[in-house]
Amino acid sequence: MKRVITGRSVLFGFFLVAFIIVFEIVLERLKLPAWPAFMVMICFFIEHEDPGSMLRILIGGLAGIGCAVLLKHFEPVFAPYLGAEASRLLFIGVFVYAIVLFKDVLPPVFNAFAFLFFLVASIASRAPNPEPYVWMGVEIVVGSIFIAGILGINRLVDTILDDEEKTNEPTRSIESSFPVKKTAGEPDAKP
């Protein structure tokens, strides 16, 4: 049976929680929204902490927030002809269709992360004084720091656990450390 709680998960969780608390305090003091960076972190975990997914997450997130900005410019232009709801739905339809059409052509831009960030940024835009350009900066800068932090925490945990294993490794006898050459006439049996 597989252990539910491992030394690795305990260490990783401890360092991750400390990392999150520090950045929550820093972002609060700087009066910056934390949600774009934490969404990057969540997406990175969804991708099983694969460093190769970093660009798709960051660029897709940026594209999604950018599309929420574009929606605010698109609606007033088409609302007189289609109505506010129909113009918004048209934009969303075109955006989603672009993701489907271009996901294999430009995967860093057109992906599920773009749609996710678009959805959350659209909801956040309804709050008083939305700041989508600040969200973009937090998503790229702090989101990158979060990914680097997760990779660093993984490396730190691996180093700690490797050092612990080496410390707990039983010492070998001198006989097993040095291979003995047999001469042609020696028997294979050991005493």
C-alpha cells in the first residue's frame, strides 16, 4: 500500500506554504492583486510542475487577460447594432473559436489557460476600479517568480532528502567496497 503522507510531501508543503504566505504579505503591502500569480501557480500544478508548460501558462494567461481588455473595447462598437449581450457573446464566441482553430498553430497563445484567465479577468473586471494592465504585470512577473519558486522548492526538497539518505546509508565493509580479482586457478566458493 502506498503511503499517503511522505517526507517529501511534508517538506514540500511546508516550504510552499511559507512561500505563499511571504508573497501574499508582499503583494498586499504593494497593494497588488494576488489572483493572477496564484492562477499561474495553480495552472503549473495542473501541468504536473512541467517546466515546459511555463510559456503556455504565462503567455496564455496574458492573452486571456488581454482579451478581457479587448472585450471592453469591442462591446461599445457592436452594441448599437447587436445589443450589449449579443456583442459580448459574439466576442466570446470568436475568442473560443480562435482557441479551437489555432491551438496547434500558436499553442502558447491559444490554449485553455487563455480561456481560464479570460473568464476570471472578465469576472474581476466587474469589480470597482479594475486594473487589467496591473493584472498582466502580476501574472507575468510574479507568476514567473512562483514557477521558479516551485521548481526551487522541489530542488531544495530533493537536496535535503538526498543528504538525509546519504546520512542514513549504512557503511559498507571494506571487502564489499573493493572488487577482488580472481586468478584463473581460484575456486568461486567463499568461506
